Amino acid sequence: MDGFIGRDRELAMLGRYFARVGAGDRPGRAVLMRGRRRVGKSRLAEEFIRRSGVPSLFFTAAHEPLADQLARFIADAAASNLPDASLFDGVAPTSWDSALRLLAQAVPQDSPSIVVLDELPFMIAQDPHLEGRCSVSSTANSHAARCCSY
């Protein structure tokens, strides 16, 4: 038994969204999961990543200063299995804009990947313009599916 029970409908819906990545003139897709705290949104995203088998980055924000958030994001990205994760080695972006631009370079350009930004409200609290940048910056020419959970 794999320890994940239920949520078949939600996993199937994420699968349908993911199947659209790279289709048409929009190479990337964003999925926003919202719901009450502690209902399993993060665990659902983790399980979907596990089952997908594609390169991914899962970052969970915390209520902390921007510099600390960015440092943890860079560390998580450098440790991820994204093909160009080494781009994060030794860098110290000073904004989410520069961090997301780097992320756009690190995801595969010709095959699907998944990026999860968990606890997005903590990130937006430090940068109110982040929500708009999420959908623009990180999919310029990539086939990334982004999942932001509230």
C-alpha cells in the first residue's frame, strides 16, 4: 500500500490539466488549489508529482522575511530534479521576479515539469505583485505546470 488513499477525482483532474501542458500556443499551465487549511492540498500535489515521474520543484513558503523565503527557495530549487537545477548554485536573487526568471531557465524547455508553490499567500505578503508575475515569468517558453496552493 502506498499510503495515499482517496482523492482519485482530484488526481484525475490534475492529470487532465497536466495532459494539456505543451498543447496549443500556451506551453505552460497554472493550477490554483484553494481550500481550508489542513485538508490535504499539499499532500495531493506531492502525490501527483510522485505519480507523474517528471522533473519537479516543490517549495513551501513560510511566514518569514523575503530574504529568508528566497534563500529557502533557491536551496530547494538547487536540490530539485529539474534538469538545470545547477543554475541555482551560488546565486542570491533579491526578488521573486529574479528568482522566477531563473526558474524559467531551469525547467525543461521541451518536456513537461511541475513546479509547486505551496502557501502562496506567505509569498504574496512579502511581494504583492508576485501573483501576477507567477503566470507570466515562469512559462515564457517552458512546458511547466505550476500548482500554487493557498
